[in-house]
Amino acid sequence: MNTLLEKIQQITGPNGVLRGADVADRSDSWPPMGGCQAGAIVRPSSTVQVSEILKLCHAAGQPVVTHGGLTGLVGGAKTGPGDIALSLERMNAMEAVDTVNRTVTVEAGVPLQKVHEAADEAGLLFPLDFGARGSAMVGGSIATNAGGNSVIRYGMMREQLLGIEAVLADGTVISSLKGVIKNNTGYDLKQLFIGSEGTLGVITRAVLRLRPQPRSQNTAFVAIDDFNQLAKFLKAMDAALGGTLSAFEVMWNDFYTLIIGDGEKHGKPLGTEHPFYVLLESTGGHEESDGLRFEGALQEAFEAELIADAVIAQSKQQRSDLWAVRDDIEAMVQGLFPPIAFDISLSIHQMDDYVREVRTHIQKRWPLAKMVVFGHLGDGNIHLGIGIGSMEAEDVHAVEHIVYEALGRRAGVISAEHGIGLEKRAYLSHSRSPEEIALMRTIKAALDPKNILNPGKILAETDQERK
Ligand SMILES: Cc1cc2nc3c(=O)[nH]c(=O)nc-3n(C[C@H](O)[C@H](O)[C@H](O)COP(=O)(O)OP(=O)(O)OC[C@H]3O[C@@H](n4cnc5c(N)ncnc54)[C@H](O)[C@@H]3O)c2cc1C
């Protein structure tokens, strides 16, 4: 690797290659804890440099693991001593916002928050948003097709991406940076890289779609006594708010009571006796009429006995206090420690029954176990947090088996947002047919015939990895 790194350093300059303690002090997973094992971290500053580096690595059969903001939650950026990590951290340039076309072209190393700020300054909105916004980069969020809190209204990263530039394993630059919404000129190549988790190419630039800045924002916290009412409430609000519903976050009672605790940190927006709580939000174009419509829709739901109680945020502060309950993942981690976390999708009408089944099996095997459920119900996506007091591989495996077996029987999806990486790899076949996995392997082999890009992520290479 030394000779190769010397050649790479000639391309990047001396600051472009980190070795030894500079590598070990860094992390390659979240939460960051140090201990990156890569042989070196290479930090190109342009697409041309990425291309030249990959040409060399391709010729040498050198494995390359691309690093973005390292906030991914499935071990997709993990490295071993034989890997070179290719970090996009020095590729963080942004072009000016195009306010007419409502687009912005950015390098892949730009953090999401910078895109939010640039859009905001231009009077526009970049709607992809989640807790890791300050660190997660555009490239990493494309490579994981990240979602977040506004998917119900604006879709996932896939829906925000108009054009892409990526470098293939052999150094070929695929530049498809068109800023148009409609483009049916043959295969839509950008789709190959969305959600590919660094296995098909290194994303270097993107054209992102921006939206009009909403002029109104209405937020409520609602209590519901029955899952059927919850599903009806979602449908009713979606219809009554005429396409302006922008968040529908559900918390099962176990999550709400764990986060609220003694009420010291977050107060108690609503009593803790209800089985379900919803944080819902609507954004629109007219402050007064949107507010009236929001209140009216909630009133109707109340009269139809879909909701048991509700509080509407009266100020920006109240809004952020309500969101703080939903976003307090730290309190959840502490309450379950050590938590085993899941990010799954299934159809809404199966959710209640599914959660009950998983809970029954978990409690039967670990009577003291804690389990909390919450998530983006409007997108059919929920998170399960399970604490059994152990992170021994055998125990984690047993929990995973319970969660995924019940999900597989309901044709659910083992990873709604976070991807497969290393951590979900053994369970890919629960959500994908042998034919689908075979086609994934065909695509991987066509784009990366020497298997140098993030080898072993998403697709297992050995029987051992399949277990
Ligand atoms: C607190 C917190 C909250 C989160 N909330 C959400 C949420 O609500 N919704 C959601 O979907 N996700 C969420 N995530 C996870 C989310 O997937 C990641 O935060 C983010 O999308 C990954 O971006 P990153 O730059 O950190 O990528 P990394 O973690 O650096 O990399 C992730 C994967 O992408 C690959 N990759 C990175 N950059 C590139 C590139 N330029 N080209 C090719 N491959 C690349 C890596 O090899 C790796 O496989 C959350 C994470 C945290 C820590």
C-alpha cells in the first residue's frame, strides 16, 4: 500500500493523505468513538483527483471505502487495515442558488445544514432534514437515500436530486449534472448511485431541487386511544389539509413515557395514559387561512372521536419544545442502554399487530426487556428500540431474528431509511428475493468488476458473512 499511497499523495498534495495516529484518532461509525482501522485516509479536493486516485486503486485492486459525514447507522463506512478510506471532506464547494430554476449545485462533501442555510438565504427551502444535519453530507445522504421528518410531503433524497456526478471504480467520470425535472433520455443513471452505499461509485457533485419557502407552519401534539383511530386520523388529516401535511410522527406510549419521565426535562404536553401520540405538522402558503384550516381539521377529528386530546403550538418555542420530545434520541438510548435499534417499513394496517407480536416474543424471552416504538408512520416507517441488558452477539442475533422473522411474514422491509451496510447484510434476503439479489450482484460486477468499492457492504461475499 505504501507505493500506492506515495503516488496518491502526488495527486492530492501532502495534506491529502492521513496515516498512523491521524487515522486511528478518527472514527468510521456513529456515534464517533475513534478507532478507524483504515490503512490511510485519502482526502481529494476535486473530481479530477477522485478520478486519478480511483484509476490507481483500480489498477492495484485496492479496496476503497468512501467516507462522508460518518453519521450512517448501519456500519456502511467501516474500514479494515487493508482499506483506504476516501473522505469527501475537502470537497465542500457550493455554487450560488439558482432562484429561477430553484436548484443548487454542490460538491458531495457539503453538509446538509449548509444547503438549508443557502436555500433559506435565497428565500427557498431544501426539505431533506433530520437530526444529523450538521455532519451528514450531501454525498452520504444520496448514497443512503436518506429520509427524515418531511418525507410525507417532499419525499426522500431521491426526490430532491435532479443531477449527479459520480466516479466509477476505474476512474471514469459520469457527469449527469442537468437541473431538469423531466429527463426521459434512456436509463436514469443517477438512480444507480442513490442508496448504493458507496458500492457502485463515488458521488462527487449533485444538483439539488429546492422548494418554495412555506409561509405558514402549524404544529400539534395529539393523543389517540386506539390504533384503528390512528390510521383513520392520518387519512382524515391528509385529506382535510389538502396536501400540506408535512410531518406525522407517531410515538407509542412506551416511547412517550420513557422520554417524558418525571416531566422535568420536557414538561408533559399531554397526559401519559394514552396508547398513542402524534406530532403532526402542516406547512402552507397563507398564515391565517392555513391556521384556521388546521384547527378546523383537528376539531373535526375530535368530534369524530378519532383523537382523545390535543395541544396546538402557539409559538416557535412551543413548536420546538414539542419536537424536542420526538427528537430526544439521547434519552431513549439512556433509557434502553444498551439499545438494539431497528428501522423498518410495513403497511400501516399490519403495524399494530406486528408490534404486539414482537413485544410478546421479546418479553417472553427477556421478561425485564424494554421496548419502545416510534417513527414516521405517515411513511409506513417505524423505529423499534429494544433493551435487553446485553449486546452479546448471540442475544442481538436472537432479537434480530424475532424482529425480522415477524416482518418477513408480513412482506415488510428490514431497512426503511438507514440502508444495509454491514449491520443488516445478513438479513437482506428477508426483504429481497434471490432474483433481486442476483440482479444487484450483476450491476455491482458490471460497474465494479474488481470489487474495490466498499467490498462486502450490502452484499455478503462469503457464507460466513451471510450468517
Ligand atoms: C442523529 C441521527 C439522526 C438520523 N436521522 C435519520 C433520519 O431521520 N432519516 C434517515 O434516513 N437517516 C437518518 N440518519 C442516518 C443517515 O443515513 C445519515 O445520517 C446520512 O444520510 C449519511 O450521510 P453521511 O455523509 O454521514 O454518510 P456516511 O455515514 O459517511 O456514509 C454512509 C454510507 O454512504 C457511503 N458514502 C458516503 N459518502 C459517499 C459518496 N460521496 N459517494 C458514495 N458513497 C458515499 C459510505 O461509504 C457509507 O456506505 C440519522 C443519523 C443520525 C446520527
